Amino acid sequence: MIYSMTGYGRKEFENDDYKISLEIKTVNHKYLNIYSKIPASLNPVEDKIKKYIQKRLNRGRIELNVFLSEKGEDQLVIKPNFQILDKYYKTLTEIKNRYKMKADVKLDLLAKYKDAIDIEYNEIDHEKLFEVLKLILDEVIDSILEMRHVEGEKLKIDIENNLNNIEEILNVLNKKTDVIISSHRENMRRKINDLLLNIEIDNDRLEQEIAVYSDKTDINEEIIRINSHLNQFREMLKNGGVIGHKLDFLSQELNREINTIGSKSPDVNITNYVVDMKSLVGKIREQVQNIE
């Protein structure tokens, strides 16, 4: 299958311990880059999250956003610090007895003293939380892959159409090449004869030089190589997988061969065909940039 690098997925999750919102956005990039925006409490498992994503997304710029809030009374623990309270109570009682005071030592007075009450937060079980995150990631990545596959198939159809258009132009060129070369050879011969009018020349040598020049303008080899590249393109699209880099290289090779045709041919009609093919290859290269 063919996958593009454009996708988006989001998932909301809630249980007795956590409320989690996770979203991933992917766009095209030459390599795989993951940018994460997560709460500090998830820092211990950040690398695990990235490695888990890498198992399923092979290429592109990936933006990960995670929002986490903890729930439940167990997350916050409040308890008296009796070691401190005993000392405060003993001291206050001694003061009361020494000065024969009738007032009692009240709870609200003790509770106001520093460190009389301890407030603690339970440690997050990161391994347990990571298992929850994996389930959420799977759903989000499934959505992204579905979107990327749909987009990838559209790109595949567009590329195949452009390949077919290039092939049609090549077929026309292939039929006209011999006629064009023969016509160009006759034009050369006529112009040379006009320039060398009344001058005796070696006709065999003249024919040899014309033949050499004609060979230099022959584009049959380029047509054969372009057809080979087109077949390779189709084969890769058929097999699928992570082929973006390979298709980009092939499109560059197509462009190089077409440029060679343009530089070798003296015929204006061929030049027009070259312009058309270069335009089609340009479209292919744009489409290939978004294939994984």
C-alpha cells in the first residue's frame, strides 16, 4: 500500500485515575522527526512514547500533544505530623500550667503551626500509565494510517496518470525520431552544398561527418531509459511500502534523461514535447514529496 505523510488523529480517554487527551499531526518531511509537547509528569516515559510511535510511522514530521490530569482522592494524601504536634502540645501545656491558665489547648491552634499537617502526592505509576498511553496511541495511529492510506492512493492515481501521459509523448517521439533525424540530415546536406557551391569536396567524408552528427542527435537511447524508469515507477507503486525516497530519485533521473533529449535534438517539435514532459515530471516530483 501507498501512504502519504499527511494525517491527523485525536483521542480522549478517562478512567478512575486519569483524564487524557492525545493528538498527533503528521506532515511531509525528508526524515522522521517527532516533536512532543507533554506534561512534566510524563517526562520519564517520553522516550518510550517516541519509540512506540516509530514502530508504526516511518517518515514525516510528527507533532505529538498530550494533556493529562489526575483524578481521585488517592492522588492527594493529607495526614497529621504527630511528631511535631506532640512537641507543640507539650510546650503549650507547660506554658498553661506554669502560668495557671484555665484555657484549653485547642485543635485550631495546633493546626495553624508550621509542618503540623503533612500534604503529600502519591507517586505516579509510570509503567501503568504508559500501558494506558499505548492503547490510546494505537487508536490515534490507526486513524492517522487510514487517512494517510486514503491520501496515498489518491497520489498513486495522480502519479500513474502523469506516467501514462509521459509514455504517450514518448510513443509519439519514438515514431517521429527516425523521420526527424532523416529530415535533419537532408537539411544539413543541402545547407553544406549551398555553402560549398562550386567547391570540390569529398562526398564520402561529408556523409561520414553528417552521420556522426546525426548520431549525436539520436535520442533513442534516452527514450529507452525513460521507458525503463517509467516501468520501475509503476513496479514500486504496485509493491508499495516506504518508497518515497526511491521515487524521488527516479523522478530526478527522468528529468535528467528528458533534459538530455532537449539538449540533443535540434527540432523545435521535440523541444515542445520536452517541455510537456518536464512539466509532468515536475508534478510527479511534487506528489512524491508527500509519499512515505
